[in-house]
Amino acid sequence: MVEAAGGRLQIMAGGGVTAGTVADLAAAGVDAVHASASRRQEPDAGAPLGGTSDGGSWLTADLDVARAFVAAARTARAAR
């Protein structure tokens, strides 16, 4: 896809992108990445609003995951 775009379009990778895959994506020529920077949250029976109606888990934003993602992206950019 990067080759087909020939620099005319910005290619953004998303869906399953993690801090651990940013360097490989950058090396492949991907210009931009998108990530949810989230983690799975399990229900907490002790929390007044902690849970879902079916008792399942959900995704929530995670600052540590976001920081790791940004650090990986900056490292990948510097290596270009």
C-alpha cells in the first residue's frame, strides 16, 4: 500500500497497533499510526459503578499504554 501510494497519500495503520509494532510499521514506510491506547477493565464488585449490565469487561483508556505508544513513535521517527 505504501508503494502504491507513491507519496501521494498518507498511509495510517490502525487496528491492533501497539507500542511494540510501531517501529516495524515505520520501517515499512507507514506515515502515521492510530491506537486506542487502552486496556481491558474487569468488573470491580466493590466499585459503585464498576461493571457492565452483563457482568463483562470493557476497554478503557490507559495513560501508561498511551505514554509507551508515544515514546515508541518518537523513537521510530528519530530512526528515520
